[in-house]
Amino acid sequence: MQTNDKAIHQARALYYTFFTKIFSFNAQAEKYAPIADLLKIFIANPLDEESDAAFRSLDAHLRSEGCEALKQEYDDVFVSPESSFIPISASYYDEGRDDGQKRVKAAGLVFRSKFRKNDSVCNDSEDQVLFLFQLMSRLIEAGVAGDEESLALAKEVFSEIINDFIDEFTALLFQHEKSFFYKNTAIVLKTFIAFERLFLNIEASHKIASEERASAVIQKDRKPLTQRVRRNLDEIVL
């Protein structure tokens, strides 16, 4: 692997690590400390002006409000039945229900990797956003260490699973009425996904949601189809 490519892959892994941590919930404040450290790195090396402003806004808000505000926003955006529902599984964006073909596909990709889901601490399915971000981080880190097969598999995870739904997920996150941390995260995510597509030479998905699925997504005051559990950062193990 050339030096430039290695540096790019290391940066990609850091971004996926950041998304993993900010979309996670953990009652222990120290689990959020890496977010502040990553923000410093990204502020020093932004992908563009919009993501630079978003990172600075995240950093300032985290400093002024603390991790408790982030915890509360996580509940407001992803857990509360009193706010707009944001689907978190690729299957839901694909079929309007959880546990669909995208989960089957994602589980198969995980099985082909050297990583396994830690079922004792992870209730998320293989096609849920947080799990996919963490898997991408682990696969790219393995690639940086010399495992070319893991890098190739990461590209497949992105093209076969993430690419189809990530634009809609990002838009819903940005538009959510309870979102501040996650609105800025959506700005960063949009920029990063554009970079990923350019780097991996993958076109944006043009899949159009069915009317039934689109209607279900925008309803308010409805509970998710599956219980949203509080997540931790130990979901994938060797």
C-alpha cells in the first residue's frame, strides 16, 4: 500500500470511528471523551468549509453543554416516541420493514470477514447504521495493517449496503426537529459520503422509496417497529 493511500485509509477509519461513537449511547461520560479528541483532529484537517463549520459547532456545543446534552439528544432523536421516527436499518429504507434482505446481505458480508458480532452486548442487527459504521472502521483499520481482503470487503459493504440508504438517513437526521448535534453530524456525514464515493469510484444510489415506505418514515408520534436499545462500543469482536 502506498503512503498516500495508507494515510487516506487511516483518515477514513477515523471518520467511521467518529460516527460510531457519536451514534452510540453509553451512560459513562468517559466514553464520550474520544469524540472531543476526534473533533480536534477534524477541525485541523476538514474536508471542506461546510464540514469545518459543522465540526466547530459540534465542538463548541459539546464544550458548553457537555455530554449530557448529547445523551439527551440521542434519546430525543432516536428513542423518544414523541418525535419524528428515523429508521436506522438498511432493510427499512429498502423494504419499509426491519430484518429484510439487506440484513441478510449484511450478515453474509460480516460472515466473510474476520470479525463477528458480539451477541452478548449487541442487540443491533447487521444492517443497522451504528453496526455498519463500526464494521467499516474495523475493516479499514485491518486494511491499514495490511489486510487487503478487509479493504475490498469494506468497499463491498459500502456499495451493497450503505450507499443505497445513507443519503435518506442523512437528510432525515438533518431535518429532525430535535436535532442539533445530529444536524451538524449530518452535514459532516454528507460531505464524507461524497468523498467515499469519489475515492471508491461508486455512484450515488438512485433508488426511489415506495410511497408506503416514505409515508411511514415521516409519520410523527409513532413508536419504532423494534425497541431502540442503548448501545455500547463493544459490538464487534475478533
